Amino acid sequence: MPDCLLLTADAESFAAEVGRLADFPIRISACASTDQALDEYRGQPVILGEPGMIATVLNEMPEIEWVQSTWAGVTPLVSIARRDYVLTGVKDIFGPQISEYVIGYLLAHELRVLKRANAQRKHDWAPVPSGVLQGKCLGVMGTGSIGQHIAKTAAAFGMRVTGLSRSGAAVPGFDTVRPVDQLHAFLKEVNYLVSTLPQTDATDRLLDAAAFAQLPRDAYFINVGRSNVVDDTALIDSLRNGNIAGAALDVFDEEPLPHDSPLWDTPNLTVTAHIAAISHPALIAPIFIENYRRYLKGQPLQYVVDFDAGY
């Protein structure tokens, strides 16, 4: 039975959940730091953990055959040169969390939550009128499993949902889907814009100054995908000039976001610390267990990452 390294800040919780679910013997070395992982490495062929941590030690672990990510994004691993192993991701588990995050900010914007909170602090009886989501158009960049879950949730609020994808092919849950070469036309029709896009060369700075200029002035933008999609300077200018109504960002080029980043003080911008979806052990462990069974039997693994595509 091959041994497994586990490398994540929450290593003990992951190890406990894997041990609870596994119906076969499995010996796990649970490591909460990269230094500990290097100390514990004894030629194990399998590692489960956070891509950011694994990427810093992978080249010192030549026997690794399979890496199971605990994150949806695997950019740290596809960005390094080594590719002589199988990398698997996680899918179909973050949709509910991210949908709640997105809808939460949509509702906060329509209900004028910040304006009402500011009025209360001033003891100001200000009957700020609310808006409604019903009848508004939500544009979702990326029509994969997360985008589809967001679309389904938005539809329950009576929103019209349009998607953007490479092909523009029809996807259940979306009223319309446009190909990426129709980006500007797509942006002109939305009241709310959400990006779920992965980090690839094709998505790099897709939302630049010209793109933000296409949005209606009352548009609100949310990024729960990858930060490379957004030109931060263009977004900051759009918010400062009142060209869009607001934005919420959960992903950034540098994390933690530096204290001197202008994003902190940009008007009508909410910053959250990459918490839209949390990799809870109870969500990740079943995927790892199923893939581990397949690994032992020499069967194809689920959710294999294409290194060239980046996801």
C-alpha cells in the first residue's frame, strides 16, 4: 500500500477526515508546513495538499507520481517546469459556497446595505430605497460547474443569466451564451458581472479599460475566478470615475494583498481575503478517497488537470 504525504495548513483535520472515510489501509504523513513535509518525505508517490505549498517542495520529491490538489485553482503547480506526474483537481463542490458569496453581494448592493449602515452610524433616519434582482441581467464569465451553479441560483431570484465561454455553446441554466470574441457585446447587456474564469494566457487581462468601458454605469462586478483576468488599474479608474457602480474582489495578483495596494481605498470596492470557497476536509476527502482507489487499481483518475490549458 503506497504511503501518502499530506501538505496543508489544516493537515490534522484532513488526515482525520481521510482516515474516517477510507475503507482500506492508508498511511498518511500529515504535514502543516513545507519544512515538515521535506522532513517526512521518504519517497512517497502520492501527495494531497495545497498547490501553493506543494509547488515549493515538489522538485525535491522525485518519486511523486500523483498530486491531488485541495484547491480548485492549481496555478502554482502548472506554472512550474515539472510535469512528470499526474495532477488532479477538485470539481463540483465549490458551486454552493461561491453562489452564496455572489448572491450575497448582489443582494447587499440592491438593498443598499452599506448606505444604510453608514446612515445608522450617523443616527440618520434615511429611508434609502432598495432595488430588486428580479428582471436584472447577470453576466457570468465561465460556464463550467461553478458558473452553472451561480446561474441556477440567480434564476431563482428571477434574474436573466447570460454566459461567456470560449465556444459560445448553449449550456443548461443560461438564457444565452456568447463566445469570448463577443466580449464587448456581452458586457453591454449586463447589470451584474461575475468572473469565474481560470488563469490562462487567453484570460489574461481580459477585463481591461476598453472592456470596463462597455459596462453600464450601474453595473456591479464580482471576481471569484482568478485575478489575472482583471486589469486592476482599469478597474480602479472605472470605480473612481463612477463608470461602474461597484465591485467585490476575492482574488488578487499578490496574496495577502499588500498594505499599500490602492485597491484597499478604492471607492465602492469590497476586498475579501480569498474566502468565497473554503476547501473543507469533508468536501475534499471523498474526492481523494475515490481517486486513491482508482490509483491503486491502475484506473484513470478523476479531474486530471491539463498542464497546457491550466485547468
